[in-house]
Amino acid sequence: MKIHAMAALSRGADLTPWIMECSPLGPFDCLVKVESCGLCYSDVHMIDNDWRSSRYPLVPGHEVIGAIADCGPQVTRFKPGDRVGIGWQQSACLACRDCLRGNENLCSQSGALIADGYGGFADHLVIDSRFCFSLPRELDMERAGPLLCGGITVYAALRYAGMTSGQNIGVIGLGGLGHLAIQFAARLGNRVTSFTTSGSKEADALSLGAAEVVLMKEGRPTTRPSEPLDLIIVTVPYSFAWDKLLGLLATDGTLTFAATPAENVSINVDRLLSHRRRIMASPTAGRAMIEETLSLAARHRILPVIQPFPLNQVNEAIRQLRANRIRYRAVIRL
Ligand SMILES: [Zn+2]
Ligand SMILES: [Zn+2]
């Protein structure tokens, strides 16, 4: 069987049609017929080889929604026709200390779908069923794709930073990640302050569940939120006046990074010490946290706001993402 994909054949190239032979299914593998796939900025980083781990042809796409088409002999969790989601990770050793504690995403042997395999901008893909997730029936399949990377990334970062409910939570940036962070934090009963550089996004922030919006100018908040924040999540890769943001945190407050700023972060430790504050960062999530993210999203009707594109317009979607014009996540429909 042949798989028809859109691939970058070299660094930074537009995606072009590329046909590959489907590899035989291993014991735990599934063949998935792709229905849609979100476009994440990590796909662009991989196309551009920004992380020096890309190999070409490179098939991007790691926010996959699809249906099981075939299963290897050891697969018991799925059967043909089941709807599934696939995210960033495609493999881990499943035996190390991190894997055994549900931190498969931190396993030193973890493999990424678009670095070590082939992603979702294709009519089919082969994936280890142990990194394939059942989708709750209540989820809107047309829009759910971006939950598989963007949604999981922000939900896990909030949880590991101590999000419960009844807290004041600041979300820095209103884009693919930020618009999901606002929804998760607000639907779980927190008061959300959205920080954005774009006044035109204020109404969107409020309709997604934010209680207030603070405009950022030259990396600084233009006003103080009405209450100290228990937690601030950074969802965009820009540099800000970090000491100013730390000053908005309550005692024992946490600043967590779900995106890497372009420049190294420099802070005055007294900003932490004076109120016992913390700084941390969190990448994607292990399988238990992914299951939790999907079931919460279904239960609380948390859904990405998407701009759909047909597969033959994937390069246009990438151009718009590079130009920061997508509101709030591009989804490629197969
Ligand atoms: Zn991603
Ligand atoms: Zn491991």
C-alpha cells in the first residue's frame, strides 16, 4: 500500500506531494486513516530544522484525528473504525523510571512522530497503538485536533504548576496555545487574566472565558491585574520584562513556561525570594495526562478555534502561521 503525503524535501522548503511505501505493521502498530491534522509552530521549526533533528523528506503534522484502518496482532485496545488522536510522541522505552511514573514524554528514548516517523499531513500513518488515544464521543472531531499538542501542552503545564480551581491565573499570549489555556483555566473554575499585545483580540479573550484582559506594550503589562496571580503561564516564544511579570505573582505563585522565549531569561532572584515564588517549564505530557486532557475537554466543551484548510493549501496555512495571521489554529482537512 502507498501513503500519499505532503513533505518538505529539504530545509525550509514548501511541502510537495510525496508518495511512500507503507511499512508493515509491527505487533503493536495501527494503520490510521487521517481525517484532519492541526498545524503547530513546532511543524515549522521542524521544516526549518531549527532544532537540528530534522531529516528529509519530512512529513509534518502532529495533531492528528483519524480512524483505525488496520491493527497489528498484539493490539487489543482498538479495532478498525475507532476514532483516535495522535500527538507529538510516537514511542518511548516504557520501562525507565520516567515511563513507569507516567512521564513517557520525558523518557530519554522517546521518539517524535515527525522527527522519527512521518506525520499527519498524509492520507494514512502508522503509529504504535500505545501512543494512540481514544477520543471521547462528545468531542467535536472537526475541531479536536489541536487538543493533541496545543491543548495537552498547556493543560499539563498548568497542572504541574499547581492549577486547581478558585485561583487567579494569568495567560501570556493569545494564540494557538493561549486560547486553549484560557479555556482550560476558566472552565475549571479559575479567574483568568489574558495578556496580549493585540487590542483586537480582547473580545476573543473574554468570549473564551477570560475575566479581564491586560494589554502588553514593549514586553510590559500596561496595567496590573485586579488581583495577584497564583499562576502565570507563558504560551508564546517571545521575551518579556520577566521581573515585571514575577511582580504580578502572589506569595507562592508560579511562573511556568509552555513555550521557549527567543532569548535566555534573566531575572532578579529577589523577585522570587521576597514572596517564595517559583519558575518552571513543562513540555507536552505523558499518556495519563493526555487521557485526562481529552476527557476534561470533552466534559467541559473545551474546543480549539480553528481555521480549516484543504491539504492542497497546506503551504498557504504555513505561510499564514509564519506571518502570525492564524486565529487560532490552522487545521488541515484530508
Ligand atoms: Zn505541537
Ligand atoms: Zn522510558
